[in-house]
Amino acid sequence: MALKIRLQRQGRAHHPSYKIVIAESSCRRDGRYVEKIGVYETQAQGNAPELLIDIDRAAYWISVGAKATDTVARLICKAKKSLTRK
């Protein structure tokens, strides 16, 4: 069972938002997942945060053997940088 940390698309046409989930690599993009660890809003409105991610859970899943996709790896790095700036 190969696990991936990847984006799951949701939202309406031309206004996507994404869940950051742990899923088996054989499952569909918008299919079943093991755990939801964050949300990524591509078009955040007002004071709404663009990226919410549980860094501790992501680190746990990576330590267990889950592989993050390139995009999710960049988002995790971005979230870590925003934590250090505060």
C-alpha cells in the first residue's frame, strides 16, 4: 500500500479549492482518502487564510513512508516558513 500526500480538488468550475489528503496512490484523484490534513484555497477572499495545514500530521505521515507530490511538498515548505516568521 503506497501512500501519497496529494491535493483533492473541490469547489465549483473555474474557482477551485483543494483538500490536502493522505491517499493510496491507486485511488482516484477525488476518491477515497485516509486522512485530511489541510486546505488550500487558490482564491482566498479577504482575511481568509490561503493555506491551512497540520505540519505535525504531515511530518508523521512522511516518517511512516508517505510520499508528498511536488506541489504538496512546496505547500508544506511554504507553511513551515510562515510558522517561523510569526
